[in-house]
Amino acid sequence: MICPPELRQVSVANLTVGRLEPVRFIEEGAAAGFGAVGLLLASATPQPLEHEIAGRPDVMRAVKAALRETGLRVFDVEAFVLSPDASIEAYRPYLEAGAELGATHLSSVGTQWLGNSRFLEPSERIDLFARLCEEAERFGLHVGVEFMLYRDIRTWRDALDLVEAAGRPNAGLILDMLHLHRAGTLPAELAAVPANRIAYAQICDVAGPSPALDDLPVEARTARLHPGDGDIPLRGFLKLLPETTPLVIETPVPAEAGLPTAERLLSAASHARAFLGAHRATPSLETPA
């Protein structure tokens, strides 16, 4: 069973506040009380990056200075898309930048169904993922696979099959609570995932019935809730995670979208602290939140 950490041991995902300029994200994330951030180095969507980091020496220097001044660390960097157009060689500068900034994890995702007509065959995906892991290992990075119903790695079973088939030691699953819930996953199912194949967990909540498949990306990117404010059986999931599982808060809350980013990060931190504190104080987790 996972032991809820102090907030300084928790990372906050960039999606929580959108594509914020990285130095400002680090400074405001630190002021809110988080111990780490996730940085977007490459876009997993057709939308280009608003704030380039890799290949920008001036930005890299500024980011490293902000990390030193705040004491924050970079937990993960995003995102490698396992698609027919993907190139390990083209992605290498992002791996280098992530390692230079001290990141320990890299996220990868499948190809989104909507807007695409070309997809990798299973054997091609396994080969590409294995090569990505091999390259990431050179930079000390662990590669997580994030599954989503609207991409061609849809469920935790798909992700685990890929990771096991690739056979690389530095590979695991990213357990996003929203994607687990929308796929109809029950907490008890996580017992089938080997502990060494869990990269990290992304914590959020969501309420109500699932949107249509084509609308799931919008929900995932803009319409999550703070943990404990929705219908996901978060305590049941947390109960089954290994104690050392890193936690990431990923809560783009629509009701707070108009607030300054500093206030949104403070709110994310406050809600996360309250939820994790309640989880720690709960003597039994048999009843989902």
C-alpha cells in the first residue's frame, strides 16, 4: 500500500496550468509547495509548443537557474508519441535536455485515433518502444507508457503488454486516474500489474458519465477535478500501489481556468495536501472515496 508523501515529494504536471512558460511554472510550483514539476519538451498533439526548451541554450540556463534558486527538481519530461512518423534520432535532443535538467522519467503515448489514418503495427510499436527505452537508458531516464482510450494504446493491459514485450528494465506504466476510470478499470485490477512495471501515478478526479470517445481528449486536458471532488475510487487505487510509487498531481480544473496560474497551483497544492493527508489518516481504505 502506498504511503502518502509530503507535498515536497510530489510533482505537479504542466497540464495543471496549461502551457506555462517553464521558469514561471517552476517558481510558482515551488511557491505552492510542490517539490517537482513535469516539463513539456515535445508536443503530443498537433498543437506546436508555445515554449521551446530543448535546443535553446538561453532557456536551458534560465530553467537550471530557477531550479537551483527554488530547490525544485524536474521529475518527468513529455512526450514521445509512438507513431509511424516517430524518430529516435529526432527525439534525442529532448532526451539530452531532460537528462541535463535532472529529469528521471520520460512519458510516451500512442497515436491518437482522431485525425490520423496511419498507425503502427504491434510489432513495429514494440520495436520502436524498445529502441526508445534503450536510448533513454543512456541518459538515465525511465520510460513510462500512458494509455488513453482515444489513442492506440488504450488500456493498462495494452500498455503492460507493450512494456513486457519490449523487455526493457527501464519501462513501466503511467497510471493516470482519469484514464483508468474512463476505461472502466476497477482498483482490484491493479494487483495484476507487477510493482516494477509501475512508473508513476497521476492523481486527479472526475465526475459524471464518460464523454463520447472524440470528446475524451478535451476532458483529459481541460476538465479534471481535484482529488476527492469526483467519482474516481482514488483510495482504492492508492491502496494497491507500491509504497514507492511517485505521485504527480494533474488537475486542470475548469472552474479555476480564469484564475492566475499562481492561484491555480496554490489550489492544486492545497487540495492535494488535504487529500493525501486524509488518505494517511484513514485507518481502512476498503470503501472508495
